[in-house]
Amino acid sequence: MDLSSLYIKEARAISKAKGSLLIAESIPGVKFNEIVDVQLSNGEVKSGQAIDISDEATVVQVFGGVSEVDLIGGKVRCKGETLKLPVSIDIFGRIFSGMGEPIDGGPPVIPEAYLDINGEPVNPAARQPPAEFIETGFSAIDGLNALVRGQKLPIFSGSGLPHNRIVAQIIRQAAVKGQEEKFALVFGAIGVSYDDASFFMKNLERTGALERTVAFINTASDPVIERISTPRLALTAADYLAWKQNMHVLVILTDMTNYCEALRELSSMREEIPSRRGYPGYMYTDLATMYERAGRIFGMEGSVTIMPILTMPDDDITHPIPDLTGYITEGQIVLSRALERKGIYPPIDVFLSLSRMMKEGIGPGKTREDHNNVFMQSYAAYAEGCYLREISTIVGAEALSEGDKVYLTNADEFEKKFIAQGEFEKRKVEDTLDIGWKLFSALPKESLKLIKEEFVEKYLTPFEK
């Protein structure tokens, strides 16, 4: 086979260079996101991607960047295909770069297929609503913001908060309730420090989870363009394991803020008109094309569950990144700096956190019959206690009535006994609900208005004795 036939025969000269962006003459037939070879004047050949095409010019993003470009001697050749990930069952236990190249010292993957990293849209009519409860072992998640299989539930964190430890614990503990089935894990690190990448990999090795994990690592020192491809590579691996190998896959992506910053940087280099805070106007659509790859499909045994992590700049939940993410995903787990200062782990803010799929995943046959009632009453009692805590800072705790002091104490106990738990403590959902009932036993019985009387008689009585 003549390899030259893989290329469009006419090589186009480079007319302008800007950072890692090259602007070449218009290439007939080139497609958006198509992979190209950039031949430098010194004979070096680098891969790139066509990120903008028009009748006047073709803009190419070079993977790895270029330090020097001879505009006269450089040329661009098209390959006629998009970036693809070679996949087979042998990707388990392997670590890849943000371009899909092995970086663990192992041999190249012998592919069963090559999959386009941009994926294929799922027919909405074929989507099966998520409804299977995932037990994470965290009371603040399982009891109040339940995760179900096929859901996309991000973690909104802040700089210095223990989101990495929380995610590592979820990776160790997460299982489908009743089946105790472990997930296949796909981990995508986007623009993270070496320390963060090392933390996750050592954790996976120590717990034995690396054998069922596929990891894609893009560090802060790697090229910006790789931050765009890293999450798509991770999701493509998840697609293969879920839809071709019938596995239940949990995808962890950290940190999506770095992805959005890379998107903004590339948009600025392309001189596009900025939107909110300088981010491109298409950022919502761009994020949606990735997050919507989560779900279940009728007739398919596998599933893809996504938990992206993003650090909110200045802890601002109204920032465009968490704001747009919240519109796309089915809720969020928000970490609280105030709880973290109190020494509470995990510092999950139950008021700002939300799981829109929770009611589909709890109840008889899934968790326990009283789950929804305990969920509502816990929120009501904690909210009352937090309100009285604010009042007491103004008038003093001595000015509160004895009934008010009960709720004030209950709020403190809720944080210490329900939200807080050990880093290696895995609670069953029944244990979580029992902690809730134990806290209710300290409240006036007549105040439990959000719980059915039959549940009060059945579950509260043992804790009253």
C-alpha cells in the first residue's frame, strides 16, 4: 500500500504562526478536528489538529507545541481522520498520556478497534432513566444526595479542600447496592500537579483498584491542547468498556476547571469574541458533549457514571464553570470551607448539594422504605438548627428557649455524627439511616412532621429506650 495515499497530495505552506497555532493556506476537503502532520523545515514531523477551517485558511493546533517555525519551509499534510483511541480489554491497568500514548513503561496496546474520541451521540429515545442506587459509603451522599448508576454528579470544590481524598474514598468504596459489584474505573487527570497525579496512582495501586482502572494523565507541565483531548480519551475508554464489554464504569475527571481554562486560552489565541469572564460562548455546548456521554441504554447491560471534579475560582459557585456545569449535570456535591475549618471530613455542604436523580434510586427494594422521610426530616431539623445558630451569634445562646437549644445542639450533633466520618470508614446506607433516627430521638416526637407515623413507631422506638 502506498502510504502517500493516506494524505491529501497537496501539502500547504504555513503562512503564520502564533504560539502552538499555525495558520496554513486553505486545504481542500479538510474536516474539523481532522488530524494533520506538520512538517517543519528541519525535517521534524509533529501531529496537529485542524481546529478552524475556511475558504481562506486552515488553523492547526500542534500537539506538544513548536518552539520555532520556518514559515517558508514548513508544510501541513492532512491524514483524513480524527484523533482515535486504540482500545481492547488490555487497556485495564494501563496509564496513558493526554494523547493516549502509554506512559507506564508497558508495551503499546494491541487494538481491537480504533474509536473516535469525540464519541457518537446517544439517541435520547434509547436512554434508560438511571434508577440503581450506588452506595458510596458516605452518609452525606448516600443519605441526602444519593448517586445512581448512569448519573453525572460533579463535585464542586475549592483550592485546598479535600476533594482528592473524597474521590479516592469513593473509588475504594463505591458499589451497586445489593450486588456489591465493583465498578470498572476510568480516571482522567487534566492539568494536575505531579503530587495530585501521584496521590491517585499510589492510592489505586495500594488498594488493588489499578487492575480495574484505565488512567489518562495530563500534568500542568504538559501542552495545553492535551487538556482538551484528555477527558474525551477517558470517556472513549469508558464507552468501550460499557457498550462493548458490558461493564459498569465510573469515570472520574479532575480538574474540569483546568479544561475550561485551556478552552479559554485556545479561544483567545484564535481571537474569538469572548463571552462571560473571557470564556468562549460555546463552552456550555462543549461541556455538554462530554457530560451527556453518561447514562444507560435500553438493551445494554453496561453503564457510564461520571463524577467530574472542579475547583470553583474564589469559591464562587456563580462562576461560569460551576454555573454551566450545574445546568448540564443532574445535581452537584458542594464542599464547604466552613465545615473544613471545623475539622469535619468530608466537609459536604448539604444545603448547596443536590442530586436530581435521588428519588429514582431510593426507597423499598433499593435502599429502605423510610429513606425519603429521613432525608426530608434531616434537612428540616438541620436547617432549623443552623438558623438558630445564626440567631444565637446575635442575641446569645442564653436568650434561646429550651426547645430552641435542643435544635441547636442537634445541628452540632448532625455535623459531628452524620456528616463527619473517617477516611477509611464505609457506612452502609442502613447505618446512615439509623444515625438519622438516633438524632431524631433527641427531638420532640411531635416535631417529626415529615415522617409517616408508621415509620416513627417502627424505627424511632429502639432509640428512645
